[in-house]
Amino acid sequence: MSRRLKKRYRTSRLRYRDKNFTGNTSINWRVTDGFGSAISSIALVALLVGSVGIVTTMYTSVTERTREIGVMKAIGARDRNVLPYFSESALTWFIGASIGLVVGVLGGYGVLSLFALNSMVRLN
């Protein structure tokens, strides 16, 4: 095995012994699992904070629109005149959610591939 590694990396300074590499895998998996748990915890807190911000924004928006719709109804507006307010909100939500989903998935794959390239070791 040391000959293969020396040949692959073309260096004579490194000394390798034929070892059983399975001894360190349990430690590596524990470290990786711990790191994954920490990242998941941070992501969960960020998700909760983001959700509270979105709910607050939506509540404020509904309160303001309720006043506007009340004034419109008081001066004689019909339901078909009020409907564009809700259509605008739904369209804005759909576009924002779609963009966020695409960026999140692509960003996740990008970060995953970055970590995978940095931690990949081939012994063949």
C-alpha cells in the first residue's frame, strides 16, 4: 500500500505503513455526527426566528389591508374590486417561495459538493 501511495503522490518523504484504516472510522463518524447535529440545531433556530419574522410581517400586512378593505367597502366597493389585493399577495408569495426554494436547494447542493470535494480521499 505504501508503494501505491508513494507512486500516486510521487513523494519519498512520506512514510506509510500498511494499516487497518477501520480503527479510526468510528471516531470520524462520531465527529461528523456531532458536527451535523450542531449545524442542524443552528438551522432549526434560524428557521424558527425566520418564521416569527414572517408571521409578524404577515400580521402587519393583514391589519393594514383590513383597514383599506374596510374603507373601500364603506365607499361602495364590491368583492370583485377587493379581490386584486389578495391576488397580489398570493402572486408575491408564490414567486418569493419559488425563488427561495430554488436558491436553497442549489445552495445546499453547492455547499455539500464543496465539503465532499474537500474531504474526499482516494486510496485506489
